[in-house]
Amino acid sequence: MHRFLDLADFSRDEIGALIELARRLEQHPEPRALAGRILGLVFFNPSLRTLASFQAGMARLGGTSFVITPGQGTWQLETRLGAVMNGAAAEHVREGLPVLASYCDALGIRAFAEGKDLARDLAEMQFSAMAGVIDKPLINLESAMNHPCQSLADWKTLDDLAVPQHAKFVLSWAQHPRALPLAVPAATVHMAAMRGMEVVVLRPEGYGLPPAVMDKARAAAAASGGSVRETASRAEALAGAQVLYAKEWGSTAHYGDAEGDAGLRAGLGDWCVTPEWFDLTDAECKFMHCLPVRRNVAVADAVLDSARSVVQREAHNRMTAQMAVLYRMLSRGV
Amino acid sequence: MHRFLDLADFSRDEIGALIELARRLEQHPEPRALAGRILGLVFFNPSLRTLASFQAGMARLGGTSFVITPGQGTWQLETRLGAVMNGAAAEHVREGLPVLASYCDALGIRAFAEGKDLARDLAEMQFSAMAGVIDKPLINLESAMNHPCQSLADWKTLDDLAVPQHAKFVLSWAQHPRALPLAVPAATVHMAAMRGMEVVVLRPEGYGLPPAVMDKARAAAAASGGSVRETASRAEALAGAQVLYAKEWGSTAHYGDAEGDAGLRAGLGDWCVTPEWFDLTDAECKFMHCLPVRRNVAVADAVLDSARSVVQREAHNRMTAQMAVLYRMLSRGV
Amino acid sequence: MHRFLDLADFSRDEIGALIELARRLEQHPEPRALAGRILGLVFFNPSLRTLASFQAGMARLGGTSFVITPGQGTWQLETRLGAVMNGAAAEHVREGLPVLASYCDALGIRAFAEGKDLARDLAEMQFSAMAGVIDKPLINLESAMNHPCQSLADWKTLDDLAVPQHAKFVLSWAQHPRALPLAVPAATVHMAAMRGMEVVVLRPEGYGLPPAVMDKARAAAAASGGSVRETASRAEALAGAQVLYAKEWGSTAHYGDAEGDAGLRAGLGDWCVTPEWFDLTDAECKFMHCLPVRRNVAVADAVLDSARSVVQREAHNRMTAQMAVLYRMLSRGV
């Protein structure tokens, strides 16, 4: 495997094989598999799970990693082509990233959406510009519209819990003090569709996912026997749901407009997931969230601390799933 | 060993065995003892010695570590139970810490005193809340009122230097531009008492250690044949002292009140340890300090640069003592 | 090798042997050569290449490294002797550095010029004060007036490209938004002179390198059959040049005077290296730069993206050259 940038680049069988490999490495550790291999991790945005799980995963396979955080101990990196660099950024990604790539065997990059121009973010302009200058194996640690490591971990979590392939999966918008990127909702709706689930995106008016995101998910659903639809009706969405996946994101109707978004979300205080949300769902309905989560803003304590919450397993599967990706990319025997 | 949170959780024999193990690992390195083992280090507060000595110690035993610094490359973590998280913290320790623990084999956490409510800090409310959500082996890297790694290193230093068990040990307050936490003085008075020493806490009025701290130290002294007393008289304290351990801390009479503390400490400029302090002590009196130290504010150059200063040995013993703790916690053979 | 602080401390044969060793380790990796060895890296100033290349290089040789960044997760360190430390710095290098050295097998330190007093920076007052308290092997990761790791990498790059020993080597000043330190130009002019090249320093009036720097380079040239001269004439400098090495630095006529420097550089907008600069050079003239570089301020895109640019090879050679240094310092068999 040379690149792990988008779950859509892989077939369902390939995803299944990755999850199988993740399980094998859980049960039969291979602490020397990546001995001498080096992973570079570049974080343009903050991280906790990704930072820790990749370092720990590499170490569990015998490899090493180093971390670069532009702007923090390292200068800021410019991403615009042709820029006259007389501002804050002291180095261009066209120099910085190939250099870092030349020191390691694989590179992971996190670069959130710019959050100004939806078309630009949907086109992954920034991440693509960076990917284009790197010839080493590359992992997307979260880009403008994707988070394949999270999605692979979530897929494994659904499998671990034996959630049926065609179960009803609700991705629900949740409250947050400000507009967050679309990467996780976009990746999640696609992942669940690709897995073959009955996917319902539940969100208030003004927070519909972009047509390009929904179309990509629908294409995946068509191939897997799943379905994808959107609604603003909580009752309709939650009825019989077997998975409720909550996520915060910014208004697409006011993309890049913090004030417009704030005006909309001010009236949405009841989009904090509480135990009552599960009155309509399947009795066994699981609660998922990629974390970090703001307790009692996006999700109530009583949900996060309940038996239906599987957020810890999702987070732990970040490491197990990523170990499979790293193994495929870097182990010499495969 | 599952937890290393407080020296008081161990018997004198257990401490002795740890110091013995530290010596054995110094003389007979075991560079593969912790191969494949992973230590997570979480710093809510800055660190130099702890950060470097734990990483180096793990590496010397063949293990790996990763570092998480909330608020710096990682979002801030909320610690209050039931909080409505609409402020700066993006994640709660109830999610973040179990996740990090799930990636590693042992976790170390540094979380200084909140410094507002003495009773709350004495009860270790914050550290306990964090320890309570972690089921992996856990190390206290300095909490509100404790610093067991420093105390174990100091105990080993006293043993290395063959300081007699019942020698006179003076813990003296020292000047600093602002009120520092009570963790090191509280841990130090207990450590010296537990070792059986004649402990004198020398401090100006308004800087007495909390009764709970003194009572705990006195109980330890009672079991070890030592003693613990307090005084504001430098002459009385230093007479015949074999160890002078200087430390800066905030006024307990003005706990959480920076202005009140500043008013008191403004008149205490002569609480900078100078060579003259040793006129009354035993001729061989050692000078100790946990570092970092502000030269010529808390301690004069002439003391730190003299042969009686053992601060470098103390700091080096941070690594050797911690290696024994890590070995006990994580080596599969023991 | 105990210290790697200045290329001038080594003979040409010793440099040649280091480059030979670097090549051998490229062709025949020794992934266990430094097993169990620990490198401490202390960055008083930001870094990308140095941070990543040293960590990756240590890992490729089987060793481990830890990183300390004073002021960022670690308190600031005081360097002045005799200081009354009542300001921002919580610890003195006289405590902090020996402690860090005691945890590792070799220490690397980056500490840029203070940039106020040229004589003080030329004397390497700050770096020397730090080197003086460390008894472990020590590497200069860039000091006020030196950057031996960069120079060794550049020398290897010239050898890799078979640039003739006596070729014409132009070190040219380049534009930048503000005054940068003299470390790289000072190290580069000396390196090229020591290699035996015909060195021309091309710079506008007010940006001449300090006499002490030029004299040191001339002494090296005298021993190697090279030469060193300065000019403000681009035509004279570039005629027949086989290497053009661009670098930004501050006015020596206005050292420590940001306003004076800004006044001078405001009129120097045409000191951005463009393809036209190569009209006069040898057709095969290589373009070098140590990076980071501000595109279209110091160097035009069309130069950096051309085949004559070897900046990526220089940066990659940071790792290969440093691995030779680490191997010489730390491998037990040598």
C-alpha cells in the first residue's frame, strides 16, 4: 500500500483484509515487524488520539516515529503555489515536505480545512498540493474533507460489535460552541454507506452535508446494498436506529461565515444528545463519537457514561486499525 | 507494582528494594528489559527533568515513550465532573485519559495544584479524578501535594552519600518571585521523616506547612524512629544540620491569594541560601534542591557551585530511581 | 570524536573520512550500531530539518533521542553568569544542561546569535558558556556563528555532485523580510574555502561578513589551495561560477539595529535570485541553499524548481552527514 488517503480508494474486500490484519496483530503481536522503519508525523492542527496512537502503534511494531508541528518549535509552512513569502511562513511545503519525506519511510499529514471556500475544501486543494510533492508512502491524518483513519477504526468497531451490515446508522449533528470542519461527517457517511448500512443524516436546516459528499456516499451505498438519506426530523431518523453517531460541524449554508453560523446554532441548544434520544431507537442502539467531545454541550454525561457508548473502543481502534495500515505500507515481508 | 503515586503507599523495605534495584540497573544495565513496552507521559504543566529522565530511562531499558502536552499541540482537557464544556477545553479527562491509557502499558501524569482552595489541593481532588478513570499502571509525575519520583531520587541520593539514617535534615523555605506549589516540600518532609531523620522545617511566619502534611510526616517519623518539627529560627534549625534542603513555596496563610503572599514575601529577601548559612551546620553538611532553582534569588551561586551541593546527583537519580519504578511496573520477568 | 562544534576543528582528511563513513552507512545500513545509545536535543530556537534529521538519523542507527525545547513545555533557561534570576527564566543552563547531559550519551544544542553585540556573538559567548558545563559528547546544532552540520552536509553534496575542488563558489546575499543570523554564511564561506574552492562572497554594501569570519576562511583557503574574496558586483561574482549558494543575513554595518538594517534592505528588492542570474555563470552551475527559503523573496520559484537546484540533496545530506558524526561519537566498536 503506497497511500492511505481515502477509504474510497479501496474495495470492500481490501477494507475487510485490513480489519482482519488489525485483529491478527492484536492477537499475535509482531513487535519487530517494522524494526528500523521510520514514520514522520506532520501536524498542522492539534491532535491527541492521532498523535499518541500513531506513535504507540509504530512502537508496538518495533518502528520509530518523529513529530513535526509547524508553527510550534518549527516555523509555519506556506502552502500557496507562487506565493511571495514575505509573511509569517518561513518555508514552503514544496521544500519542507519532500525534505521530511526524505528522512522517513512513510509520512502522515494532518491539515484541516481552510474553512473559507467550500469548493476549495471539497477539492482538497491544500492536502492535494502537499501530497503532490511527496513520493513516499503517505497517510491522511485528517484533511479538509476526509479522515480515513477514523473511518477505518469506526468500521472495525462496528464489526467488533457485530452490528449487522444493513443496520440503521444515524449520523446526527450535535451542538458545539463554534463551526467545526466537515472531515469526520463526510468520511463517516461514506464509510457507513460503503459498509452497506441504512444511513440517515440527521441535521437542522442549514447544516445539510454538501451534495458532493452525499453523492459520493450514495454511490458507495449503491455498490454495497446500503442507502443514504437526510432529514431534519429526529423522530424519523431515530426510529429503530441501531447506531447513533454524533458529530459537530459548521453550517454549510454559511460556510466560512462564523457569524452566520453562530446565528443559526444559537437556536439549536437542544441538539445535545441525551438519554431521551434513545427512547425511539432500537433498545440495543450503540452511541458513537470520534472524540474529542464537549460533555453536556454535544452529548450528555448520561449518554457518554452509559453502556451504549462505544467511544473508548472507537478510540482504541484508531491504534489497531492504523497498525494494519502501517504494516501494509512498511513491513518488508508483505 | 501497579501504581506509584505516593511514597507513603510503600513500606521502608519496599523503598529499600527499589533503591537496590536502581543500583543494580546502574551497574548491570538491562537494555532489553522493557522491549516493546510503551510509556505515555501527560504533562499538564511544564517539565525538563521529568520529561527527559523518563524518556531516557525508558529508552535505557529498551522501551518507548510518547509525550502529550494538553494545550500545546493538543487541546486543553477538562477535569471537572459534570461540567458544561462550552469554554476552552475541547475534551474531558474522562475521555482523553482512558484513551491514552489504552495505547500504552503505563501512564505518567503531571498536574500541579490548582492553587485556589487548600483543602481541595490537599485532598488531591484533581489528580484523584484522573487516576480514577485509568486502569493501567500509573505514575505520579507531580500532583498538587506530592512528587514521589523526586522523593525516591532524593532518598537514593541520601543513601548514595551515606548520610546517616537519623541525621539532622533541614527543609528550608527559600525566596522566589511568586508562590510555588507545596508538592515538593510536602513530599520531602514526609520522605525524610519516613527515612528516620531528625527533620526540621525552617520557614518564615505565614509559610508553615499545612497540619495535614505535618501530621502525615509525623506518623511516618513515629514508625521510623525519626522526628519532625517546625521553626522560624534559622539558628535553631541549622545548628548541626547534616543536610540543608532548600525549596520555594507559597504562603499557606494566604493560599490562593497572590497579593497577600507577595506582601509577605517582599520582606523576606534574606531567605536566599548563602555560604553563611553553613557556618552553624555540620562541616560536611550537604546542600540539596530539587531544581529548577533561581540562582541568587533562592540560592547563591557560591552554594550551588560548591562541593556541598549535590543537586546534580539528585537530578541524575531522577532517572535511576524512575528506571527501578518502570522496571517493577513493566518488566515481564518480575 | 568528543565534540562536533566547528569544521575548523578537523583536518581535511578527517572531513573526508566522515563523508566516506556517511556514504558507507547509506550503502550498508547498520540499524543496530547505536542500540541503547541516547541523544538529547536542546532547541533554544525553532527547527525543522535539524529536529527531524537527527531523530531519524539516530533511529536509523538503532538509537533513541529526546527533544527539549526551553520555553515551550519547558521553562526558559538563563545563560548569563551571576544573574539574579528574578525574571522569566526559571532555571540556569549551569543546572539544566549538565542534568540533561547526565541522562544521555551525547547532547546537541541549538542556540542562535543574540544579535545585539557582534563581538560577543563572534566570540560565541553564549554557546561556549553552555559547552563549558557539559562533559558529554556535544554537537553544535547551530550557534551564533557556526552550523557545522549544515557545512558537512553541503561539503558532501558538493562531493556527491563531483563539483571540482577548485571550482568557483559564489556565496550570495539574498533578500529576506528581516535580519537573519550570520551562522550559515560564516560556516559556508569557511567550508568552501577549506574544500579548496575559489570563493566569492557577493553582497550589497553594508552586508560584508565580519573580518574575523573572512580571515578564518582565508586561512583555510591558504591551506587548501583555495581563495576567498568579496564583491558587490554581481557580474564579477557570477562570471563562470559553478556553484551559487544563496543565503539571507543581517547587515553587519547595522548589527543589532533592526531599523538601520531595514532601511538598507528596503532598497535591495532585486536581490532575489532569478534564472537571469545564471546567464553569466557556467552552464552547469548548481544552485544551493540551506533552507528554509522564502520563495519569490530570496529565490524565485523558477530557480528552486529547476534542475540546477540541489537544495533537496543538501537537506537529505543533513541526515546522512549527521549519521556519520553520531556513529563516530557513539558507536562502541570505533
